[in-house]
Amino acid sequence: MQLTTRAAERVQAIRDQESIPGDASLRIARSGDDDGGLSIGFVAQPDARDEVAEAHGLRYCVEQEIAPALGSAVLDVGDGGEPPFVLRRNGNEADGTAG
């Protein structure tokens, strides 16, 4: 999975607004619901099995079980409103949006 510059900037702005430590990682994981949704949040440390990457100065991690499905996806900023972030595949919004 990759992040756009806009998404990384938005995440960093949220981190600053919420006074989240700069070394916290953004984590993308299953939401826990049966709807196939995703959750995005900050964690102090990635899970030992997470796939960890860095883009545009932002460290992020993806839950191991969903990482293969998100391999070609790009996290981007939504077009306003909710959810604030969308996953895009081949330039199109993917089924799972995140917020």
C-alpha cells in the first residue's frame, strides 16, 4: 500500500491537532465489523506482525492479514466530508473507505 502526499500531509496535520507524538505510526487494520471496513488510527508501536513502511516522512503500518489485499492500493484524501480518507485502486475508489 502507498500514501499520496496529500494523505500524508492530512495525517500529519491530524497528528499535530490531536497532540499525538511524532513517533507514533499510522495503522491501517480491519475495523472489527463484519462489513469489511477498515480503521485508521495511531499506535505507539506497530504490531510485531504488521507490515511497516514510510512515505513522505510518515511511518505507517498495515495489519498483516489485510496487507496482501491492499498491496496495490493508495491511501488518498477524500473529496470532502466523510470519510476523510479513501483507498484507491487503479485510480478508482476501492470498496473499503476509511475514516
